[in-house]
Amino acid sequence: MDVFTAMKERRSCRSFLPEPVDEDMIEKILKAAAWAPSPLNMQPWEFIVITNSEVRTKIFAESVRCKEWALEKSGWKWLGGYKIDFVKSAPVIIAVIGDSKKSGVDMFMEEGSTGYQHACAAAIQNMLLAAHALGLGALWFTFFDKNPMREILDIDEKKTPVALICLGTPDGKPTAMPRKDVKEKTSYMR
Ligand SMILES: Cc1cc2nc3c(=O)[nH]c(=O)nc-3n(C[C@H](O)[C@H](O)[C@H](O)COP(=O)(O)O)c2cc1C
């Protein structure tokens, strides 16, 4: 698949069939992640491929807790109708873990380490595009708090669970979210 087609046609998938994902496909997706750019090529990411149902249940419980908390805190009514059952039904979840010690020169700058998160985001986008090109559905998921997720995934406190990628065979075709015309978002300094 042409990269422009993949970028345009990829959609967030929130409904998965229960069938398992081929290990070769998971490997291809992880290799795509590894080709992402990173500050000083430090590759500040680690991946945990989760298929264990007990761990997935714990992740789901944390997501529900986080959603209820967010609903109360924000008062956003749409959150009440936002169903996160896909966290339970996705056959694979890939946790993307970032290492702030591998952030490049920004470690010494005013705002501190952010480059490692940007690099993880680049890796995640590669994964989403690779999944789409392989005919799989994927979702960039962040409804969780860092400490409970560290505990569930047994991650060192110095590392950051950046996102969970829910992955599987899509159940139906996700609806396309509209985009603003990029002209509204662009200015030129000629
Ligand atoms: C940093 C980031 C965090 C996101 N977190 C969530 C999430 O927790 N739950 C969710 O359903 N979608 C999440 N998304 C997906 C967005 O909702 C989605 O990309 C956006 O609505 C556009 O839809 P599309 O991906 O189908 O084009 C996240 C996306 C990004 C980039």
C-alpha cells in the first residue's frame, strides 16, 4: 500500500473480532515502530505485547476507572456514552513504554525531557500505519493513569507508559472523522 493511501485511509478502530493476530504481523508492526525517528537515534521505546487475558482484564478495569474519573472531572456528557469494551475485546494490546533518560539534548533544556515522548509518538504512528497496511485495525489508547499502568505492567517507576495500542481484526469499517482544510492550519513566512 502506498504511504499516502495508508495515511489517508487509516482509522481508529474501536471494534475487534476475537480472532488472534498472526505473530508475523505483530513482528512486522514492531519492526515498523523501530524505524521511527528519535532524538540522537536513542530509540527511547520499549514494547510489551499483551495477549494474556488476566492482564487485559486489569487494563480494562483501569480504563473504566479512568473514564469515570474523567467524566466526573470534566462534566463532558459524551464521555458517558463512550464505550471502551474494545479494550477487553482487542486480542492484542501493545504497550508503548518511554524512557525519559533517552530524550536527547532537551534533557538539559528549560522544559525538560519531551523528545522521548515525541519519538514514541512517531513509533506509534508507524505501528498504526503498518497495522492498516496489513489489513488490521488499531487504536492509540490513553485512558489510564501512569502509576496504575506501571503496576499492571510491572514497569520501573522511571519509565513511562505512553500509550496502549489495541490491535486486531476490525469488526466492520470505522467511520472516518473529518479533517479541517490544512489551509486553515497553515501560514507562510516567505
Ligand atoms: C495522543 C492520542 C491519544 C488518543 N487517545 C485515545 C483514547 O484514549 N481513546 C480513544 O478512543 N481514542 C484515542 N485516540 C484516537 C483519536 O480519538 C483519533 O485519532 C481521532 O479521533 C481521529 O480519528 P481517526 O484516528 O479515526 O482519524 C488518541 C489519539 C492520539 C493521537
